[in-house]
Amino acid sequence: MGDAKGFLKYPREDFHKQPAQERIKHWKEFYLEMPKEELQHQGARCMDCGVPFCQDGCPIGNIIPDWNDLVYRDQWKDAIERLHKTNNFPEFTGRVCPAPCENSCVLGINAPPVTIKNIEVSVVERAYKEGWIKPQPPKHRTGKKVAVVGSGPSGLACTDQLNKLGHTVTLYEKNEVLGGLLTLGIPDFKMEKWVVERRLKRMEQEGVKFKTGVHIGKDIATKKLVEEYDAVVLCGGAEQPRDLPVEGRELNGIHFAMDFLTQQNRVNLGQKLDPSKRISAQGKRVVVLGGGDTGSDCIGTSNRQGAVSVKNYELMARPPKTRAADNPWPNWALIERSSTSHEEGVERDYAILTKKFSGENGHVKKLHAVHLEFGPVDSKTGRRDMKEIPGSEFTIDVDLVLLAMGFLGPVKNGMIEELGVELDARGNVKTDANRMSSVQGVFAAGDMRRGQSLVVWAINEGRAAAEGVGRFLAAQT
């Protein structure tokens, strides 16, 4: 590395943010741009560590030390070229990835890790500003046609890679806009949608064909798609939400988190919704059930809509503040984390089990719950026994409940049932090492194959599926 003592000379410096009381008044991103010189200092903190564990921690194997060093040396154009070698969409991951690479940073053993994520997004944004990211259509076409179903990060990555190989790719999206949950799920304050549209425009200029508002298995028979194309890749995501089957679940005012989030994103896109079907937190006492990223997004959205109060309950026990003895570096740190949405106002609690809901005139008014205690981890199952604490029952007033408890895999009726692809034990599409399903020529990638996961894992899945399709088509030729 260029500055062998950089990690000793410069402290970690994160992007500055607008104060919480200011940013909840709008839906735009709120991180403030960092001066180039400061970013160079942050790049200089990347150590000459010998074994870059950050690359192992990154699902797509980003060559992180290289572009950290190139930023330090003020060689930004080389940095974006190195970044694009492994990552199709650094502008996405640089905004919404939880940065497992930073968890694996060698400097992070006993000091704040390198600001890898901030450097990544800074590199790609400067590259766009300087005009270095230009359409690069393939020089030759193979004559092979591939259909990709689903325009989320796995579908986009798969499409981008297949197009680079010279195949003619058509990407089908059932919604009215492209991007999957990048556009309709992730709130604007985490990633504004022009970021997605900018990349889609480049892909279109490179020859990708997009078709929106086409629901495969409904508008077009899946078998017809298989007959028309040389290969089909299923990238429909894990859209089956985990429900909460307790007394009172049928009351109005209890909604799945993704229904709530996609509505607001559509409003931000300028769409007009039926007021009678609008899910709004304005003037309401909100409870978000589930402590993951989706729950955090619901908190930030509720505060921006004008909620009176927001509470967040998590079923599992509160994680430790620092790594436990059985959770050593460089593994993902199982610690308590606070997002920017948590900073904006929320009351959080852990080890809470919702027992039932009650209401008036068909609308939810109260949530009834109990505190839990957890036993030691079972060495065989890796799980902890969960018991209700006697006398810890409590009831709170609530007007809106948002269920953000994860997803149970892809929706089965329609495309998957029609194709008859084999599923694994978790209900995801089962594939071989090339990402091909049990149906010849039909592949799967992303959450539909792997289960609910991160955007960066979806990109990895899409790239791997494109490789598998490439080998399959080459063998057919």
C-alpha cells in the first residue's frame, strides 16, 4: 500500500449526515459529500495486511485493497475500472450494503475499520460525474436469446453479465417500474431512484431489452417463455412474507412491511393511490415487529410520514454491544446495531412475543405481548430455548402495526408451479452448481434460489447464474 503508516496517522472518518430533525422532513438521501483529500486519507488507512480478509468477507470478492490504494494515489479512473471488475452496481452496494467487508477488515481487530463502503460509493459517483462510465455494448452477438424474470439486483446483474457475453437478453418485470426492491422496497432516503434509473439507461444503451408490467405465469405462460428462449433465468425474489397467526390478526391497521414501503415509494415516484387503500403512519402510534433492515426502513418511513410514536419489538434477545467470545473476527459481528432510522426516533425492545391484538370497530387498538427469556445455546441445534417470563405480560395502545419479520421464500403459485421446478427444504428453487433448476435450460438466482439475503449476495447470485447460462449455451452451440 502507498502509505504503510496511514492507519496510524489518520482516524476513521465517516460521511457526515444531516441532523435527524432535518432529514425526517424530506425523502432524499442525507449523507454529505466528503472532500477528495479526506477520502484519500481514508484510503491510506488500508493496511499492507498481507491477507485481505475484506475480500473474503465481501460476497462478490471486491478487490478492495487495490481501489483503496488507487484512491489514496488519486488514480480514480483506475479505481472505478478495478471496482467494476467484480461489481456491476457499486452505486447500489455503496449505499445499501451493510458492509460485511468492514467486519472482516484486519484493522478492525483492534481499531475502527477502513471506511470501505464510503470509498466505494465515492469512486463510482466521481466516475459518473467525470463521464468515465459509458455504454459498452458487446462487439459481437451470439445469436442466443435469454429471458430473465425479475429486475431486482440479481436479475439486473445476471442480465448485465449475459449481455456482455453477447447474448440477446430480455428482462421481464411484473411491476410498472424496473429495479425490483431497489426501486419499490428500499426507501428513497437510503437510495434515491434516479440512481437505479441511471444504471438502467446505460444497460438499455448497451442493448438490453426491458419489458415492464408483464407478469410471467399470468400475462405470459411460463412454458411459452421456455419455448421462445434458449435459456430462462428466474430472479423473482423471496416475496412470501412471514405472517403472525395470532388472535386479532384480521383487524384493520395490521399490514406487511413491504406493502407499506412500496406504497410510499410509489407516491415518491409521483403515482396517485386510492386514498381508501393508503397505509399511512401520520398521526398514529406505530409498532414495527421485526428488528432487521426492513423493520428499520419502516421506522424511517413512519417518522417521515408523521407518526406520533414508533416502537420496534424484536422476538430475539438483545445482542451484545461487542463481539462475544464465540463470535471472533473475521466472522460477521453479531452485535446490536443502530441504523440512521433508529437515530431519528424509536423505542426499541428485545425478547418480546406478541400474543394477540384487540380492537374497536374492526380496527386494531391494542397489542398484547409478553417478555421472553432465553436459555443457553444448544450445541447440537445451535438454538436457544425460549420461555415466557411469568408476570411480564403487557398491553400497549397502537393504531398501526407493521410486520417486518422476514420472508419465507418465493411465491409458489403461478410461475414456479407452472414450471414444476424442484424446491429445496426451505421452499426455494433448487439448482445445481451452474444454477440450473431441475428443468433443462431454466436457471434461478438471488433470493428465489438462496432465500432472503442482501443486495450484494443477489449481485453475486446473478453473476454466478450468468456464468452457468454461458456454459450451458456454449455447450448447446
